[in-house]
Amino acid sequence: MKHERGGFMKKWLQTQIQNRFIKSLWVLIAGAAVSNIVVLIMTPILTRIYKPEDFGVLSVFTALLYLSMIIVSMRYESALMLPKEEKDALPLLCISLFSVFIVSTLVCLILLLLPIATWLNIESAEPYFWILAISLLFVGIYQALNIWALRLEKYSEISYAKLAMNGGQASSQLGFGLIKFGVVGLLIGEVIGRVIGSIYYIWKFRKDIIHSFRNNPDTLWQVMKRYKNFPLISSWSGLMYSLGTHLPTLFLAAYFDVVTAGYFFLAQKLLTVPENLLGYSASQVYFTQAAQIVRVGESINQYFWETIRKLFIISAVSLIIIDFAAPYLFEMIFGPNWILSATFVQILSVMYLTKIVIAPLNGIFYIYEALLFQMVGECIRFGLIVLAIGISYVYAFTDIEALWCISLLTALGYIVCGVFAWIVISKSREPEMVLENG
């Protein structure tokens, strides 16, 4: 009788978890849908105002931005979900925000001292690299407060912040384009969106931010030591992840030309819509609820596979529709200069399918603090991407051939990371792996 009661309670708990996942996911998807509708409406207008080479420069800028944002808060923001009590997480918020200010200043100095624009074949954009440093500051603030909102399960606030950021970016880029600012308008508009999104979060969580700054230096030092593996290990795996994601953009700009990078940017921009709607939203919900399940000593095996199954079905259907529609719609919607991007979308869909399904599972590594597993998985994925680029270079592939090689090997890399996440779950004795405050 006791066994039957336990089985009933287990099934009931799993049903509630799944319902919470779907409910929370739909809140985030609804918010992401509205913000992405703004992007989808504005993009055809922007592609008629700006040239492919302008978007190529923007793609290199955003690649450098996303590379830098991985380390801008020293990965302490990834630990914000782990303490059981909110008061124990406040020092981590303070450390994350201070790290953002320090690292963004150092990155600004590096950008000014090194000839990065020359290395990436965008010398004309070098005078505007200061814009990248400002954007990094605000993307770091946004990133830390976004995780804080996740911890508090403020899913509506996350949706509003995303809408404010995307709306600010799109409207600013449109305004600067209409007054003929050229590529500078794209870059400044990108920064304005980051600033608006960050200010929204700062206002909403101003009391928590103030309380976090009231921690004394000894407390902050102890917390930094407790979570030292996040800057020491997770920063490297995160950097590997970001390098692998954005290295193709830098390769296309340097090896082919900035116009090819522009076509690639538009293809990524459109595929980012289903990624944001499904993968990013699912990542946030999965991280929050998986951490809660592990804290109470429950198994997440079924939750893991249910997440994969649901995301695969939804994302596969979405991407198949996009692939069939792309060749017919691109010229009509974006203009005749962007037809090649439709082919890029079809090629990259394989990579984005695995990314949408597997990326949410990264939260497993943080929940169990299995950061070495994460780093090994990301190193393998990065190695596969470097191999794809190396093959493309050695055999003088065309841009289409190079993209196929990159897409397939990157997809394999995501699958490898998913396997490592499952290994962490299956090999861990979960009650012992629940994170305590040090």
C-alpha cells in the first residue's frame, strides 16, 4: 500500500512539473513571439535601407559582442539559481554586476589597442569599436538581471524586457537608416536596444540590486571562493561555446567577404526567431524547474527526455515549414539582393534543429556543478567546428559547401554535448548532488 501511494505521488508530481513547464514555457513563448514579430516586421524594411555589407559589419560586431559577453560577468550569473535562499543569492548578484563593469572596461582597452578590425577585414568600422564596449556593458547587466528574474520566476518581466530590447533596437536602426546614417546606424541602434532592456530590468529589480550592494567585502569574498569554479572552469567552456557559435561569422568575413557575412547574418537572424521562441524560452524554464526538482531530491530522468521529445517535434515542424517557404518568400519580402540568404537558411536548419533541442540541457551542468563535463563537451564541439572550417579552407570550398560542412559538424557537436548532459544525470546520485550554500 505504501509503495502504491508513493508511485501515485510520484506520477502526480511529474504531471504537475510537466504542466508547470508547459505553462511557464508558453508565457515566455508569448513574450518572445511579440518581440520577434517586431523583428520580423522591421527586417524587410531594414534590408531595403541597408546594404548586405552593412549587415556583414554588424554580424562581425555582434559575433565579437557575444564572444565577450560569455566572460563579462565571470560566469557568476550562472550560479544565481543555485542557493536555496534568496538572501544567499544576493551576494552573487552583486559580484556579477561588479564583474560586468570591470571586464567591459578591459575589453574596451583591448579593442582600442589591438588591430582587430584589420584582422577581420572590416577596417572601415574600426572608428566605431567604442560602440561595442558600451553594448557589452549593458548586455552584461541585462544578462545578470535576466537570470535573477528567472530565479524569481518573473516570466512576464522577462518577456517585457525582451520586447523592450528588440523594439528599441529595431526602431532605432530604422530611424538612423531613414536619415542615412549607414552602418553606424545599425551599430548604434543595436546598443540602444541593449540599454533599454537593461534599464527596464534595473528599474524592476532596483530594490534587490540595492540590497545586493549592501553585502560586506568578507561575505562577497567567501561567496566568490564558494563558486570559484564558475570563473575558473565554466568561463572556458562558455567561451568555447561562444567561439564555436560565432567563429563561422568571422571565418566568412575574413575568408570570403563581408557581403557573404551579411547574407549569413540575415539567415541567422531569421532562424533565431524559432530558436528564441522555443530553445531560449525552454532553456530558461528547464533551468529553473530542473534546479527545483534536484533541490528536493527528485529524479529528472523523465523530465530530461520529455523536454527533448517535445522540443524536437515542435522545432522540426517549424523549421521544415521555414525551409519550404524560404526560396519563395525571400525575394518578395527582403528584396532581390538577399536571395542567397534563403539557401543559407535551408543549410543552417540542420544545425539549428539540434541547437534548439539540445541547448536547454546545458542547465544540467550548472545544477550538478559538473563543469568539467561541460568543458569537455564544448571542447569537442568547438573542435568539430574548427575541423569544418579547416576542411573548407584546405579544399577551397565555395561558401555553400563551407556552410554545409559547418552546419553538419556543428549539429554533431550539439549532440555530443547532449550526451554529456545525460551522462551527468545518469552517473550522479542526485540527493548528494543537490547544491548547498557553501
